[in-house]
Amino acid sequence: MSKTGKSAVVLLSGGQDSTTCLYWAKKHFEKVYAIGFRYGQRHEFEVELAQKIAEQASVPYVIHEIQTLKKLSRNSLTNSDIAMDAEKPADSLPNTFVPGRNMIFLNYAAVYAYSLGVHNIVTGVSQADYSGYPDCRNTFIKSVNASLNLAMDYEFEIHTPLMWCDKEAVWQLADELGVFDIVRTQTLTCYNGVPADGCGHCPACTLRAKGLEKYLRKKQ
Amino acid sequence: MSKTGKSAVVLLSGGQDSTTCLYWAKKHFEKVYAIGFRYGQRHEFEVELAQKIAEQASVPYVIHEIQTLKKLSRNSLTNSDIAMDAEKPADSLPNTFVPGRNMIFLNYAAVYAYSLGVHNIVTGVSQADYSGYPDCRNTFIKSVNASLNLAMDYEFEIHTPLMWCDKEAVWQLADELGVFDIVRTQTLTCYNGVPADGCGHCPACTLRAKGLEKYLRKKQ
């Protein structure tokens, strides 16, 4: 058990990664809280799914509105008039990047944890399949952890169980945690808003499906 | 001129410090933008004052709602049912501390700057008269600057012209910038919501008045 106590706040969006993290947290901590955000994402429906997932896991879930993110920047994830990049452009970030998003999410999660007297924060970011998003990198997480601790003069510990996992490894972890079916059937990863196996052709679905296929083949 | 360009985003709350910073930024940068927040502070009136100050300075001002801060934590600045600490308690932070506030403000200012293609951010935090708030310290600012740069893969430069200024020095700087009267008569620092010289007895007024007195004595 970590020096920083027996409870944790998990960032839960209702996707494959954060749902797997929710169950990882339930295994490693005695008391788990979850936090999610409405920030003008295309499929706010994912928040409802997350709500159900949290209920099923008996984890209290709070949802916060942060429309400021949408107002402050233009990207295809929060502006439906922009077509989403199917692949990462060679010379820039994909236009699905919402600048500052993960830092703001971690910031609010930390304020919530502080108010609860909780020190551990769990987030499903991964550098392995990170599509070039800078705020999924390990170095960023280390840096923002230090900034949060300095900001509030408090000992936060950010846990990133998926940091070095590709999607195949995330499926394997869900299976080891006994929640393979929950993750497969109840989560939303698809950019087109189709839960479970999704639309099958957007970049998120392709990544998820390839990982699943690899994991199932290995498991046979 | 800084390597990071000729424009800047200033965090403007309508108080003495941020108003002085606004004019400092106008002196050092060709194009200045200001950003402010409604976050459930006791005296939202300060945002209206900030609006007037920005107009007078011909600086575009955007205001964002972030009620999440109020919902996530209990403190006397955003909860009027809690009496404000008159002085810093010996063994804890004053209850006027809003956990995570400056980091969230800087985060949104950075997202705004990113969307404008601006690299410089100016904020009026000060370690000299910081009342024990951890998110006013220089080390925090350096850390959050690094985190923001990593989060967005972008070169931000956070400027803190008041970092080592006590209130006397802030009055002197306003005078040197030619805005002593504007700062004295149009800003709101008072915890009880009285503009200009304020209520005269809250901690913020006492600090401001002492600095003013010392500066005026020195100037004679």
C-alpha cells in the first residue's frame, strides 16, 4: 500500500482505458471516488455510460461542467463543424487534440482529492498508443504531479497504470481484473459515439479492435 | 523583446496587482489580451471593474465561468457562510485559500494564449506578500510553466513582474508606469468588496494601505 493512503480519485470518462483504471483502482485502494467532465465533447452520452459503469462498480461519481475548454480553443473533438483527422498529420498534432485538456482534468481531480483528504489520483493516459498527444506522455505526468503538489502544498501521487500499455495490454489487464466483458460491452471509445465495438472505422475503433484481436489471438 | 514574441495574455482580476501587471504588459508587449474568471468569488463585482479597466486600457478582455472551483472545495472566499480568517493561522493556510485556483487560472490562460498563437503570459502573483498561499511562490510558477509547455508541446513564458515586490514596490511600479491614480481609484482589493481604498480593516485593505503609506512617505 502506498504511503499516501488507502483511497484514490479516478478520472473516469467511460472509455476502455479509464474503465480499466477504475477497476485497477478498486483492486489497489480501499475507497475509490470517480470524477468526470462535460466539456463540450461530441458524445456527451459517454458521461451517462460512465455514470452507469461507476454505479455498477459501487463508486461515487461526480461530473463537472467545463464548457470553458470548448470556448477557448478550436478542435474537432469539441467542434462538430471540423472534420476529425483520420490519422496523425506528419507535421502537426491531430485536430482531435484538445489543448490543455488533461492538465485541466488533473487539476480539478486534484482539487477534488484535496477536498476529500485523498492523495492518490489515477488516470488512464498512455504513452504507448498516444497518437502524438503531448499530455499523455510520462514526462508531462511527472511534471504536472510536481506542479500540483507545489500549488496546494500537498502530497499527490498520480498513478498511470496504462502508461506503457498498448491496447492489447489494456485488454489483458481488464481480463486479469475480471472485467473484460464490462469493458468490451459497456464502454465508449468510438469517435462516432457508438458504444462497445463501436463504428468500426474511426481511428479509436481501429486501435481498439486491433488490440482486441491481438489479445484474443494470444489468449487462445 | 523576448524570443517568444510581441504579444501577451494577462490574468486580470481588477485588483491592484493584476491592474499594475496589465500596464506593465502594455509597456513590454505590442499586443495585449486579458482574461478573467467568475469562480463564485464573493465579489463578482470585481469582474465588472476589471472590464472597465481593460476597456480604458484598450485591451480586449474575455471572462470565463468556472463554477467548478466553488463546487469542489470549501473556503471562505467562495463560501459566504464561512467567516474569513483575519490573519494566517500559525499551523495552516488561511481559509481564504482556494485550492488549485492559480494553477487552473494559468491553465485556462495558457489554452487561450495557445489559441491566439501567443507565447507570453503575465500574472501578478508575489512571493513577498503571499500570505502563505503556496501557488504564489516562484517555484510553483517555474514548475507550472514547465508543465504547461509539456502539456501542449508549446513554448509558454510566464512573466511575474511582482514576484519579489512588497505592496510598497507595487505602488512604486504603478507610479513609474504612470497609472498610480487608476490603480488607486479604480481597483478592488478589499475582501469586503469596497473598491479603491476599501473597507480599511480587512487583511487585504490593511496590506494595501500600509504599502501605500510607506510609498507615499518615501516619495515625499
